[in-house]
Amino acid sequence: SFIRPELLDIAKVGILVASVISGVVGYIILRLTCPANARATG
């Protein structure tokens, strides 16, 4: 548990940023590795 509230806020922002970066990287990897015809059909 955190003693200072500002550390808790920093941790929350860090988790949010890491989640967004993970989502973007995962999307890019899927776009690059999936066949083009699979993307076109949905």
C-alpha cells in the first residue's frame, strides 16, 4: 500500500500508459502478421 497519495496517482498513470502502449503494439503486430485477405473480409 502507498503512504503518499501522489505516488498512487503516478502508479495509476503508469499503468494506464503501459496498457495503451501494449494495446497499440499488439494491434501493430496483428496488422503485420495477419494475411491481407483475412483483413479485407473482416
